[in-house]
Amino acid sequence: MSVAAPVANVLPEKKPVKFSNLLLGAGLNLFEVTTLGQPLEVIKTTMAANRGDSFAGALTRIWGRGGVLGFYQGLIPWAWIEASTKGAVLLFVASEAEYYARTFGAGDFTAGISGGVTGGVAQAYATMGFCTCMKTVEMTKSKLAAAGVKPPGTFATFMDIYRKEGIKGINKGVNAVAIRQMTNWGSRFGLSRLAEQGIRRVTGKKEGAKLSAWEKILASGLGGGLSAWNQPIEVIRVEMQSKTIDPNRPAKMTVGNTLQYIYSQNGVKGLYRGVVPRIGLGVWQTICMVAMGDMAKTYVEKITGDQVTAKH
């Protein structure tokens, strides 16, 4: 009688992070933010910072800050720095976290969420903290202009905050950014996968069957849009980073006391200000990553001579 050979413990394969993947991610992110991304970000931030404004009121306020250019405040350099680096940080950290989750026996779904959550937190503390802080400062320092004083330039503002408050000052609200990124990536991944399963059921496709570009856009759009459930964290982040002057605001702002302050001023409704442009932003990001991803993939492969393996 033959004895079965013991099954060797097969370790999961670690996926390499390729330069072509990083280039593709940075290129798509820069395109997304320079087109519709930044205007939607500015509308979302303005509505979250000025919670008494209607959608039309927010548009009027932004237009008053400099016409069309008002919708691109904070684009150069902060949004560009964020867009070109956050993808690289996410890919490096998420692939490592996903690999280690698999070594502990996690399945595809759990390992993917673990990678997304860890990558999202790393994004916040590496580059997104100070970038979102400086973008918000740019968008909310309009009180000086309204008073007839010429606001200082981008780098003058950055240096002024750094001199007064140090690293902590330029990373104000970073904990809120980390919570947002962590919940955003975790839920976006999970909800997109659920939407993909639903689309396969409706269209009669087998489990794991490839989706068309439009089906991918629909699934990721639903995932991105429904991930806006965590908008209160985004409103808290904007309030912590904004230059709004209000004697009722806590002197030392934390996630907890900022939540209490917003709730006392504007109720539950105030915590969801800017949710519509945020859903729009999620859908636009999806269209850029999915619809334009294939075209960009071919172009990047031609430039680098390296096969792009990133999923988009």
C-alpha cells in the first residue's frame, strides 16, 4: 500500500511592483485630477467647509475666487504631488500587505481588503496628509481676499504654517485622512466585488468571467459611489484643515471634538455636505481608470517595453 507524500506548504507568490505599473497609475491619476477631478474636489471641499451654502451657492463662491481658475485652486503643486505619488505608495504597501495576509491563510477577498486598507493608511501618512491639508488651506483662505488683502502665495502659506506649527501643522487632519482612506479603499473594494457578482448573475455570466468595459465601469462606479457613506469623516477632515475663523470652533481640534462641533452647528445634514460632488468624483475616477486604462496601458508598454500587470 503506497503512502501519500506529505503536501508541502506552498507560500503565496509575491507580485513584483513594476515601474510600468507605477507610471500607468501616476499618469491616469494626473489626467483624472487635471480634468474634472480637481473642480469636483474644490466643490466638495467648499460645500464641506461652508455648510450653509447650497450647491449653486458653492459654485458662486468658487467662481468669485477667480472664475474658471477658482475651480483649479490647489491643483499645482499639491494635487499633482498627491496624484503622482499616492498610486505608487498604494501599490507598494498594498502588494506587501496582501502577500503577508495570504501567508497567514487569508483568501483573495480578505487579502485584497487587507491590502487596500493598509495601502490607504500608508497613503495618508506618506503624502496625502500634507497635500490635502495644503489644498484645503488654498481653498479656504478666501476671507483675506474678501477683506481686500492679497492672500500669500502657495509656498509662502506652506512656509508660514511650517514655521508656526511645524510638521504637525502641515499634516493637520492626517488622522481623519487615514480613517477616510482606510474605510474608502476597504469598502470600495468590497462593494465593487459585490456589484461585479450581481452583474454576472444578471447577464448570465459564469463566476470569474471577464466583464466588458461598460460592466467594469458600472461595478466600480457603484463601488466608488456607495463608498461615500463615510462622507462625515471627509467633512471632519475639511473642518480640521480649513482656515475658517469661528470663535465656537475647538482651539485644539481632534476627530472627536470636530465631529461634535459640526453636529452642534449643522446637525446630521452638515456631516453629509458635499456628498454629491464626491459621488461624481468617484464615478469620474472610475471612468478614467477603467475606460482609459486600456489605452494608457498600451501606450505605457510601448514606452517602457515592460508588460503592465496592474488591474484597473
